[in-house]
Amino acid sequence: MNYLENLFGLSGKCAVVIGATGELCGAMAEGLAGAGAYVYVIGRNPEKGEERLRRIREIGGEGEFLACDVSSKDELEGLRDAILADRPGVDVLVNGAGINSPTPFLDITEEEFDQILSVNLKAILLSCQVFGQAMLDRNEGGSIINLGSISGLNPLSRVFSYSASKGAVHNLSKNLAREWAPNNIRVNILVPGFFPAEQNRKVLTPDRVESIMNHTAMKRFGDKEELIGATLLLASQNAGSFITGTEMIVDGGYDCMTI
């Protein structure tokens, strides 16, 4: 085994990637598979799930698609049980399901607010409960990577409900990292900057893009593959063994810009 493989390799590990039918978590799933993990692609759309598996197999990875409504604890428990019927345990959990809306503040309905919090926050809480309990029972540690957001650090205009949900994800993740550190279960927040994806394209108007570029030191959007390095660091039991409760920011310098 070479030096880098020993640090970052995930051969023999099991990774569950919730939201892997989407663009960002899909790239993360491919990265985990490329490093040797058996990846469970979790989402609602079988067609997108099979396409993700095709890409994973193209790079020599292995995995399978399982459908799940991650806002339902019953479905998450069924998902966990199905995985544990085939695998000794889950080593890496990525929570990346998310939705967004550009609704002006005074027009936000209770239904919309509840839906965004259900997908962006409640689903992460439930997933951490369900799979975290399995990690605790196995007593071999693990890595949980929750997808945060730049808006979880500082609220963004035009996405009020989304910013509120992501701020809560950051807080929840840090609290959980403290709770499970003695059990060697590491909980971190991966914080993408601006990466064009299906959920945010509707808010990327020309004036919005100009504002983002003016506030991003590298003057460009991120590419989804640029999340893979941070993902492998946080997932690895060797390279990332002392990293927990952190916000791993991948944003091209957005967070460091002031004037």
C-alpha cells in the first residue's frame, strides 16, 4: 500500500451518500468510490441513481442505488437495516439532501418553510440518529459529513428559509461532534461556496452572479469535482482522524473577502 492510499484510501469501507443523485453529492459519491469505498447512492429518483452508478462503475468503483424519503425516520431505519443486512457496518455517512427557494421574506408560506426545514434540517437530524446509532452499536468509529453552506456561516439575501436551515445544520453538527467524539465518531460540516447546481440555478440571476464574483477571491464558481479532496480528508480514518466539529470551507476565497 502506497503512502497516499494509506492516508486517504477507503478500501473495504462502506459509505452512504444521501443526496448522491444530485450534482455535488454525486461528485462526492464518485470520489468516495474512486478511493475504494462501496457506495450506497441514496435518493428518490431511480433513473438519476442508476446514472450515478454508471459513472461510479466507469471509474472502477462499486455501489448500488436505494430509494428513500430521508425525511421519514421509518424509511431511514428500513434503509439502514437493508444496508446492514449486506455490510458489517457504515463507515462514512454523507448527508447532502437539500432544497432551496428564492421566495421574498414576506411571501414565504408556512408550507414552504416547513418543507425546506424538513429536507435540509430534519432529514439530517434523523439520519444522524439512525446511522449514528448503528455506528455506536458497532463501536468502530465513523465519519459523518453534513453538507452545510456559506449561508450557514453568514445569512445570504433572497434565501431566508435555506439560510435558516443551514445555520441550524452547522450548529447541530458541532454539537453532535462534541457528543460523539469519545466514541471516535467524527462529525464535520463540508461548506461549499458557490457551485452551480440544480437547486440553486434558479437564484443565479445575472446581478446575483456579478455580486458573487465580486465577493469571491478566485473570481469563478467552483467545480463539483473540487469537493472531492475535502470529502476524502474528512472521510478518511487516517488522514482525518483528529478532525471533528469543523467547518471545512471550499469556496474559492468567498469567506475571506470583506472589501
